[in-house]
Amino acid sequence: MTEVYESVSILSTDSEIYKLDLLKINKGSIRAFQKHSYRISYLIKDNEVYILRVKHSRKEPLKY
């Protein structure tokens, strides 16, 4: 779990380090990455980073 925390902590200095989230209709502000069995989605808005979801990646994604 420490590695997941560290991978999220880096967002405070480099919020665009991870790729755009391809599972959502995206205008370039929602990004996502996977660390171990977790998929983390986050939003960049007005120089702020909001964690939208931390999800165990073995589950099927919900329809949006």
C-alpha cells in the first residue's frame, strides 16, 4: 500500500505524469494509472488534483 501512496503523492509535483484515462469521455483533464492491483483515476482542475476513484482492477468497470 505504501507504493500506491507514493505513486499518488508524486501528483503534487507532476500532475501530468500519467496518461489520459481512456475509459472515460475525456477532455484532457482526467488521467489514470495502475499500481499493483489498483487503478487510480484523478482529475486536474485549476492547478488542483482530485482523486476520483481508487478501484481494485480485477473488477469489471462500470458503465459511465
